[in-house]
Amino acid sequence: MTHKKQHYLLNRAEEACMLLKEHLDQDHVVRVISHNDADGISAAGVICNAISQEGGKFHVTMVPRLNEETLDRLSQEKYELFFFCDMGSGYVERIGRLKGQAIIADHHQTMDSTGDDEETLVHVNPHLFGLDGTRDVSASGVTYLTVKPLNKVNLTGLALVGAFGDMQYADGFSGVNQTILTEATEAGVVEEHEDLKISSKDEPLYKALAHTFQPAIPGISGNPEKSQTFLEKIGISYGIKFTDLANEEKDFLTEHLTRINPKIFGSIYSMPQETPALRNLEDYALILDACGKNKNYAVGLSICLGERKSAITEGVEFLSKYRESLIRGIRWISREGSQEMDYVQYLYTEDKENKKIMGTLASLGIELEILNSQKPVITLSRMHNLVKISGRTTLEMTQKGVNLGFALEQASKSFNGAGGGHNIAAGAVVPYKELENFKNLVNDIVSTQVS
Ligand code: C5P
Ligand code: C5P
């Protein structure tokens, strides 16, 4: 059954590829619009690399999200083909009215039309075929499917980087991600081996452990002091580098860390041909994520497009800054806690640095067992007259019926805002003056979802 669904998705992607090819053959510049997070940057990387490899040209813009204003701007543009990555499924009709034809390569659930009646566009989204766009394929994966008929197996690694960026890896890949992984390993583009998943092996151990967020190590990630105490307690010098440990010490440390979080030891996926900083797909995704969080999307995209010098240095610096902000943020939530309602909990901030990382802090708050995992975490970042919202919950809560994408979409629309996303992770924007009403409504909606 799932196989059949993937087949339908592939057919749709092939249709998109034919449209892309038609335009490339006519030497049209492809207008690419993508999301500014790790998955969106990887997706833009996939399509832009594919276009270049075919000898074509593109004009790319990264945006935080698609809205009426961006679409108004795009409707003035006279391109023959628009290519939307990681967005667009919520605006199918509007996109159908653009001056050129369009391809939408998205993986978000949507309440909008399917686009089947639109003659000027091809809509590729796993949800249209009953597949899961939250776990089984990311935007970079969907985008990869649209160029796969052009023999782009070299882009399978980047297609999986986006899946890591969107946290779709959970003890393995599933669905379309797994299909892409199989293709990648068979072609030798990606290799798999088992290893300890700590942030670095050539930094003092206490730092390497405190900087490990994927997977999170409760009591240690984000907390250099506790990381030192942990190492002292098990009798390993905290300043030593992992690479300098004796083999028995490495095993001993691994054993202790595995007791805290078994996911700390597992499969590592790497691109053997890549430069060391980007070789591990999860590290690659983290660097792109850090570029996104620092609002330096161009650096992230340059990395994806093959810039191997200054862009990587910059990306690595952003990552180290990002990790420091996470440590500060984790301290903040450990100190302040959340504001709990009956069915959800809130984190409110006006702090400039925290605002950039609220979604990640919500996830980490749950994973590090600082916040109650039984209530979705809704973060609220004040931006002048608006509040930017990020919601995160667990697989367990989604299995109980929680769907944050629908909850935030419905609640924000009731107060002149906009929102959406996935069941497990979603976002919205609402006017600040409606904040209290919005908070109550989200609590009410989630209460109906779990009952
Ligand atoms: O826009 P988009 O769909 O790409 O973003 C999904 C967001 O959801 C990412 O920020 C990703 O990190 C987050 N996510 C999460 N936990 C999951 C799955 C996704 O926090 N289990
Ligand atoms: O911004 P954040 O990382 O919290 O977004 C989580 C998910 O919610 C993403 O998939 C994003 O595309 C979606 N979202 C949305 N509308 C918004 C904000 C976020 O669909 N206004």
C-alpha cells in the first residue's frame, strides 16, 4: 500500500520534472523560492544544483514563510517557471494565478485545494497521496524526487541533509527518506557506520558533551558544569579529548552515556567525498540550521552549491555561536520554567537572542526533561505589535491526537493571524493584543484533540 502511495508521489514528481525540463530546454531562468531553515536551504541546494548541472540558470530567494505580501511581489515578476520548495501547498490557487507556470515541492499538511484543477502548476506533496510529510520525507526529499528522473543520484546526500534538519530521523529513516537512503548507499554517495554521536571528538570532553543536542543528553546537554561533574563522577578527566582516550575509556564513557540516552550510540551517515566539516549529514544539517538561525541563508546556500572555503568557515562559526545561545537558552528555561495551562504550556520572551531559537528550545526543553512532556510547548516571541509562535510536542502526544499544525492554524486565523505546520511542530503569527485570547483558544483546541 505504502509502496503504491510512493509510486503515485513519484509519478507526480516526474510530471514536475517534465515541466522543469521543458523550461530548461527553452533556456528560461527558473525562479526558486524556498524556506530559510535547514530543510529549505537543502531543498534550494538540491534544485539549484540540479539546474546548474543541466546547464540552466536560476534566481533564488529564501523567505521565512510564504505570505500574501511575498505572493504580491512574485505576481509582478515575469518568470516562465516558479519553483517553490518547502512551501506553497497552502497557496495553490494564488500560485496558479502567477504569470508563469509553477512547481510546488512541499511536505506540509494543508487545508488548501490540491491544485488538481490548476493547469499552470504541478503540486508535489506527500500528503496528497496519503503519505506522511512529517516523518517520511522532507522538502529536500520532495525536491530531489522532482529532479530524480534527470539522474541526480549525486544529490541524494543533500536530500537527506534536509530530512535531518527537519528532525525526521528517529532511530532510522522511514518511507521516502528510507528509499532515498537506499539509493544513496547503493550508489556509494552515502555510507553508514555505527559510532558515538557526540558533537566533537577533538574538543575537551565536557564541552563536546555539553554541546551535544542531537540526541539530547538529559542533565548534560547545554550544561558545561554538569557535564564536568558527570565526567568526574565516572572517573574520566573532563579536559581530555575523546580521540585521546584509551579504547577501554571510550567504551566505558559510551556505556555510561548510553544509560542516559541509548540514542547516543547509533548510525552515522556520511558522504565520503565531502569535505570533513560537512561529511557527516547531521553536522551538515546543523551548520545549515545555524546559518538559518543567524539569518545568513546565503552562506548556507553557498555551502550547498559547492563553496568549500569561506562559507564553511562562516557556517562553522555560526554553529558555535548557535550552541552558545542554546546553552544560555537552556539555562533560562531551567530557571524560569513554563507557564502551564490545563493542556498546553507557554514560554514567553522579548529577548532578542532567545527569539531566534525558541522552537529549538521548546524541543530541547522536552527532550532534556526540563519541561513537562505531556503538554505541548508553545513559545511566544514578541515582535512589536505581533507575536511569533512556535509549537513543539512529542510523537507520543501526536499519537494521542495532538495536531499542533491544525491547532495553530485554526487559533491564529480566529484572531487575524496565520499559522500551520506539522502535527509535531508548527508555528503562527498573531497580533500582540490578541495574545491572551489566542493562548486560551489553543488550550481549548488541544483539549478537544486529546479527548
Ligand atoms: O518548515 P518545516 O516543515 O521545514 O519545519 C519543521 C520544523 O519542525 C523544523 O524546525 C524541525 O526542527 C521541527 N521538528 C521538530 N520535531 C520533530 C519534527 C520537526 O522540532 N519531531
Ligand atoms: O517557525 P517554526 O520553526 O516554529 O515552524 C514550525 C513549522 O510550522 C514549520 O513547518 C513552518 O513551516 C510552520 N509554520 C507555518 N506558519 C507559520 C509559522 C510556521 O506554517 N506562520
